[in-house]
Amino acid sequence: TDISDHETKASQANVRIIELEHETSEAEGRLLTVQSQMTGQEERIAAAQRRIADQTDLLGRSRDRLAEGLTREGFAVLPSQGTYFLNVDLAASGVSEPDRAFALRAVKHAGVATIPVSALYEEDHVTTILRLCLAKKDETLDAGVTRLAKARELSLRG
């Protein structure tokens, strides 16, 4: 019976070893699945970071293009970073009329829409700053510069 007991215990031990090997194999499979999912997630994060960097570069180029064009046409452009907008100081650009009047002139007589910064204030309006959206195609930015230059010329003539 001692031999029989040892054989039974050995058999039970072998069964347990097989169970443990099976559990280990399942755990390794789950680990591979998690690792695969993490790799996929890392790839999606990297792709999103590339898209953000590309968009940031594109907006930076648009900002620089618009600022250079406006400066060339005699506008005083205020420094701008990390935004979809560029601001122009009308008084420093030689324009004596308030931002709202200039914005109306620009849309009516030059066909370009701008944002008078005074519209963003409830009290103590700043009336010499014009806000421009730079999230546009190059052709649109170039046309906007030309049209704003026309509006500025009309304003300077009175």
C-alpha cells in the first residue's frame, strides 16, 4: 500500500504540474494579449502626437505668413503664439478710426471679415486692436492681406 500511496501522490502531483503548466500557458497568452494591446495603444498615441505636431507646424507657418504679409503692408502686428488668432494694432498702423469702424469698412469695402477686439469687452473697451483668424489656407491668408491693405488705404484717405 505504501507503493500505491506513493503512486497516487505522484499521479496527483503530475496532474497538478499539468494544471500549473496550463495555467501558466493561459497567463502567458493573456500577457501577450495585453502587450499587444499596449503596443497598439502606443502606436495610436504616437500617431496622435504626430498629428498634433503637424497641426502646430501648419498653424505656425500660417501665423508667420499672415504676420509677414500684414507687416509688409504697413500693419503693426502684435506677437502671437499658441492661438488661432493674430492681433493688429490699428493706431500703431496709422489707422485713426476705432476697431469697430475699421472692421465695418473692411467687410463693406474690401470684402474681408475681422473681429474688433472691443466686441470682446463689457467695460473699458480696447478700441485699437483688430483680431484676425489665421487658421486658413495660404490663398485665403494672402487674399486677406491684400483686402486688409485696401481697407487700410481707404481708412488713411478718410
